[in-house]
Amino acid sequence: MTAGGKVDAEARRAARLAAVQALYQMELVGAGAGEVAEEFIAHRFDETPTDTEFFRSIVEGVPVHQAEIDKAIAACLSQTWTLARVDSILRAILRAAGLELVAQRDVPAKVVIDEYVGIAHDFFAGDEPGFVNAALDRMAHRKRAPEFGEPVPDGELDF
């Protein structure tokens, strides 16, 4: 590891990016989380240092918490948009980030937002990263209100 945990941060970023790709693949072909995670680990993690346990926790955690994550994402969308109308890559980004915000609280919300906005920039050159930023910011303020010095909104649980 280099000073400041740079290798760990890079390995986590690689895990997040791979998790988004895996979630996209799962939705596209209907494959299960375990099967897709094993495929990625066996065939795609050779060259880039990747935190495989973190990757697996996202890929396998999203289906477990998907109802809550999708509900949280839907609450962040305008009334004229449904989750089904959101681009499939954007859905994968929002679901991976949503898992971290809803069920994995070891990383501060602002870091989660920054990481996934960066991933959105990897895929999109238009307005999509701004959309991801706005949606995740709304979700973080609802799901992790105390991190922003705010009271927990009605109907939201503080873990």
C-alpha cells in the first residue's frame, strides 16, 4: 500500500466500477449475482488491483436489498420519471451507490456520491453525471441525514 491508502482507494474504485458493470450484466441477461460475481473475479480482475470482497458485497447485496434501494431511488426521481425509464447503466450506478447508502455504512455518504459520480463520468459525457449527483445527494440526505447534521425524515430509519 502507498501512503494515504492510495492502493486501497484504487482497488475500491475498481470494485465499484466492476460492480456497476456486473449489475448491468445481471439485468441485461438475467444472470444471478453469485454467477456474475464469480465470472468477473475469474476473468476480469487480472490486471487491475480490485477489492474483490467489496465488489462481491455490492453485487450480491443489491439483489438482497433491491426493493428498499429501488424505493429510495424512485423517491429521488421526479414524478414524471419511473425507475424503468432510467437508462440501464444509470440504474446500475444508482443501485450500487444505493446499496452503500442504505446497507453498507462504512464509507461516508459524500465519498459514496463522489465515487459514483466519477463512475458516471466514465460512461457518460452529457448531463447524466449531474443526474447521478442530484439523485444520490437526495438519497443520502434521506438515508443518512445525521451525516449532514439533519434530523431523520419521517418514515426513514436511522441505522
